[in-house]
Amino acid sequence: MTASISLNTTAESEAAAPSATDGADLWFTLPPGFLEFDLNEDSEARMMKMADATDLLFATATPEQKFSLVVSGEYFLQAMVSAGAEHVSSCLLRMSDGELSQCILCVLVERPMAGPENQDRQGTAKRTAVQWREMFPDAEVGLVMLPYGPSALCIRDQDLLVPGAFFGLDDPVPATVRQAQFCVPLKTGPGSALFVFTTQDVEHWTEYLNVLSGIMKSVSVDEPVEENTRPTDSPRAEGTAKQA
């Protein structure tokens, strides 16, 4: 399925999840297994959908655990929207060893208040990489060339404390998530699109890199042509992906 964002609008506008006729500025392809959230949807309706999904994915969880998952999920979405997210999607994939795995993809647009109409995209990517090296000395930071153009890349692990209510426990549970960030300077003017990919499933990171590579290679100013085939060695979608 294709996803798109309009770079000159805020996440609260209708163009945050535009259709093919809305004049989107940036397109990318989400592989099967990804579900895009409608960031403009009423919070109550969105939470009802999350509750239905939670019933399917976590059938053995207690009502209190499901409630915590739904509330925390909606809180996360609202935090992403407040941070300027133009796109948020989640995925459920079955990996090559048969294990189910989940991840989250967010896309934010960073626009400077003022600046030249045409930016030095290579220079912007390099400066971002330098900043990331200073901020995250233990991270893997570098530059990559996408079909869309140059991008800074940062991969790092983060230690978190997950509320114990998710697991029926009183105390928080330590967890490690791995995050990949691509800062893609825009062709349409000053600013960058920040793709943030996060998963707790570090064991399947190599397979996730293949998934993420496909998404980033599809970034374009033109609407991608969807294909019905996918490599046989790729992780499989659990169920059918839908477009929000």
C-alpha cells in the first residue's frame, strides 16, 4: 500500500493523510503487514479500533491489561501528533522462524522558519549526521544515498521502563528498543522528512533492515506503482494490511 504526506501542512490538517488526488508532496510504499493510523480520526473511534485489534492480538490478556495497552497506544499517538508527526503506522509480521514481531513507523516533517528556497541537501544530511554523532556517541551514524537523495542515518538502542500493568505486574519492566532514524532533506524546499522506525524485537533486526530498506528506497515525489509480488525471503504480513 502507498502512503503520502503533504509537506506544507500540519498534522492537524486534512492533508495529513491525503488521497492520491490531494497533491501529496512525498510518497512511500508500506509493505503488507503495515496499518496506517488516521491521525485526524476521533480519539474515541480510534481507541475502539485499537481495542478490537488488542482482542485479536492479545486474547489471553486481562481486561485491565488490554485497557492499559489501548490507553498507552492512544497517548503515544497523541504525543506523536503533538511532536509534528504526519504519518504513524504499526506492523505485525511473521518472521522467517515463525515468530510474530511488531514495530512502529513515524514520519515527521521538520521545516525551518526561514531559509533559502533551495537547500544544500548533501550538506544538510552531513550536518545532521555530525549532530547525531555528538548526541549519541554509542549509535551507528552515517550517510546513505537513497533514490530520493542523500540521507543521514542513525541506529541506536534505548533502555526503557515499560509499565508493569502491561504484563500484570506491579513494578515497571526494563526493555530495550532499537530505533533507526533517517533524516531525508527535502527536494521541495528547506527542511527534512524524519523517518523513525522502532521495534523491541532486536533479535530479528536483520530482517527488519530489509523491510526498512524497501520503504526508504520507495520514497519519491511521485506516487509509487504498487506491486503484488514480494520476495519469498521477506517477513510475511500477519493478516491483510489496510489503508487508513
